[in-house]
Amino acid sequence: MKVKCPKCGKEYEFDREKNKKMPSFFPFCSQRCKLIDLGAWLDGDYKIESPLKPENTEDSSQ
């Protein structure tokens, strides 16, 4: 199976039949890309900018 790293875009091969366990950095191509992505989350680079709709909140189920 060919997988594309969500951080750097590098395409790499992953054989699920041959490797029974997923790599610890999956779906990234390396631990480095995984840590760069984690840093982006911690810095607040990723955010949801649209406001929540009332039907998507916990209070709307009552």
C-alpha cells in the first residue's frame, strides 16, 4: 500500500501483510514529521474557525 505523508507529502510504501504492527509514526513518513505536526497542534496552528451551530452542542440534546 502506498501512503502519502500528511505533513511533507512524501509517498512511502507500507506493507500491512508483511508488517503486522503499524509504525509508531503512522500515517507520517517519519518520527520527525510526526513531531513537526504535533508542534503545529501545540502552537495552535490548527483551529476550527467556524462557530458551533446550536444543534452541535451538548445542551441542544435536552
